[in-house]
Amino acid sequence: MVRTSVEIRYIEDNSKRHTSFTKRRQGLIKKTKDFAVKFNADAATIVFSKAGNVFALGHPSVDSVVSRYLAEPSSESELAASSGGGVEPAAALTEEEAGKRISAALEVGSWDSAVEGLGLLEIEELMAEIMKIRRVVAARAAEVEARGNDWKS
């Protein structure tokens, strides 16, 4: 089977354009996910539709990848100045490591152990994981509260 090159041009028909957008968006997100897993890389894809909808995927999270990108030095001189004489930057905190640190902190009852020995980037990634947990817990609490209100009626 031979792949043919597709001419990139504006699609006039709204329904065909929407269908093509959906298929290509799904393909792009799948490629991002595959790339992140295959190469153990941090990757993010953010797509804005014409209607203003946002579609995003990030590994470990979109927030952590974008924060890391924005924190990177933008020029070689800034990179040389920030490297501190060839010191390697700290390794990124994986989602699994963040989970372990959060669990340990909850067991001990202190966040000191969770952030001990972490650099700024790792602390930001840990904070992103905590915010994800917070959103899940808030959604669950709202769900439980809604059910409680249904039972009271």
C-alpha cells in the first residue's frame, strides 16, 4: 500500500471540514501520546477549534509541560548563564513519583517530606498533580452533594 501526499488546502464544506478536523485532531493526539510513551518524553498537544473549543493532551500533564516550556531559557546566552558551569538540570518528577510523595506526605501528616530535595520544576510538577487530585475530589464532593440533595427531596 502506497501512501499518497494530500494537498493541504482550506476545506470549503463545513461538515467535511469538521469531520477532517476531528479525525486529524484525534490522530495528532494519538501521535503525541505514542511519542511520549515510546521515548519517555514530556509532550503536550493543544488544539483550538474554530468554535473556541480546546482539546489538550499532555504527558505527564499539559500544565507541567507548558510551565516547563515557559521556564526554559529562550537563548543560548541565557542557557549558558543558567547552567551554572555545566551542572545538569534535575530530572523531571514522574506521575508515579509524585503519587508516592503525596502518599508519604499524607501518611506522615506533613508536606515537608514530599518536597524535600526537589527543585523548582519538580515542586511545580508535584503541585500540578496535587491540583489534579483536588479537582477530582471537588468533582466527587459535588456529585455526592447532588445525590444527597436528590435523596432529601
